[in-house]
Amino acid sequence: MFIRLALFTFASGMIACGGKEEKKEEQTSYQGAPAQATEVVGIGRVEPEQDIVSLAANDGGVVSKLYIREGDAVRAGTVVLELENTVASARVTQARARLSTQEAQVLADEKAEAEAQIRLENLKLSAQRLQKLFDSRVETEQNRDNANYEVRNQQAACDRLRASAQVSRARLQEIRTELAVAERELALRSVKAPVNGQILSISTQAGNALPPQGQFAELAPEGRIIVRCEIDELLADRVQTDQKAVIRAIGTGKELASGTVVYAAPLLKKKSLFAETPGEMEDRRVREVKILLNNPGALLLNARVECAIQL
């Protein structure tokens, strides 16, 4: 019995020692790999340096005209889509007609005011002459009083016409504001390209209905091309800005482009670029890195590539 117990203890000790030695050897190999690495490799995606812009219609409605196709180059301010705008266009036409009418009314009121003012000045001169004649006992008191009455009556007419002209001018300003609102509403029935760039995708066509703020296309802004990649947390601290990088095709290792690291995130986060990869560990963290390409060549936007950052 004692011999069997001793043998069992000895065997257990040997197994335990072997397990520790194997674990230690594995740990040494895992920790030694990063120190010997000459490059850090991550998976990335080709993107424009400026984020892709989602084009959306402010108002909802039916698409009447679509002026773009996938792959088209557009300039900032170019109309790319129009929604049905019959009512909005009619409101603008109506407001412009009212504006024209009111402008004519203002001119007529101002002219009437000016004519009344001229007549008032003439009546004042006549009243002054009659007053002098009355003072010289040449003119009667009745005629003098009649002249003063006409002056007061004309003064009231001038005040009335002046007030009417002010109302007309105020109304003109209101109509101008109404026209500006109508034109703005009409403008919201179309979508313009916010920047120079290239249309990547379109998800609608003429006749389709778009909801308010509904996205219908993606625009890649004009400018430089980058690769946004994610580096595993094991070697993330070895990456720095200004390091050189080689962009390769996944699987073949063919070099596609080269570039320089221009951004390395100051924190680790969950995977976001390719989080759909089956079997990945949920608690794994990555560091986001942006590589500015020197020669993007024929690289397609949104292409998945391998990024080798030189240490």
C-alpha cells in the first residue's frame, strides 16, 4: 500500500512539473514574439480621408428627377435630386405676383403722397398771400378763413396718404418675407451636393417615395485616400505616427500601395470594422490607426486590405 501511494505521488509530481514547464515555455514564446516583431499587421478598409457623406432629402416626397448615377463626379452645389414640387413652385409664383402688385401699389401711394404735398405747399402760399391782403384790409376775413381751412384739410390728406404709403411699404416687406419662405420651401424640394466628390451608391430612383431625412446616396468627398485599420491590443502600443506602412492584398500578399501612419487612437476599443468575423472573442480590443496612402492607384473604396506597419 505504501509503495503504491509513493508511486502515485511521484507520478503526480512529474505531471505537475511537466505542466508548469510546458505552460512556462508557452508563455515565454507568447511574450517573446512581440519583442522580435519587425512589423505590425492589421486588417483595414480603404476610405476617403474625409468621411463618406450620406445624401438625404430634408423633406419627404416622391422623387421626380434624379440627376446622378453611381460613379459620377459632382461639384459642390450641383442639384442631384428633385422631389415633386408642384405646390411649392406654385406658392413661389403666387408670392412673386403679389410682390409685383404690391411694389406697384407702393409706387402709386408714394406718388399720391408727393402730389398731395405739392398741393399743400401751394395752398400754404395762397393762404399767406391772403393773410397779407387781409392785414392790408384788401381781402375779406371769409376768404382768409377759407384759405386756412383748405390748408388744414390738405395737411390731413397728406398725413393720411403718408400713413397709407407706410402701410404699403410694410406690406411689401411682408410679401418679400413670404416669398423668401416660399423659395426656401421650394429649395428644400431638391438636394445639392455639399462638396466636390464622387457618387458611390444610390438607393432610389424617379418615382420612389422618400421619407423626411431619408438617405438616398453616398458621396465620397474629393481628396486624399486613407486606410483605416485596427491593430490588435497585443502590439497596439508599438504603433506610432509617421511610421511607414505597406498595403497588401489579403490572401495573396501582393503589395498594392504604401503610406504613412497619420493617426493612432489614444485608446483601445471593441472591433468595429470587421466585427462580424465568426468566432472572434468579444473581449478582444483593438487600436484604430489611419494610414495616408502615397499611391492609392486603382484601389477601390471600401476594399478590405492588409496593413503592415513597419516597426
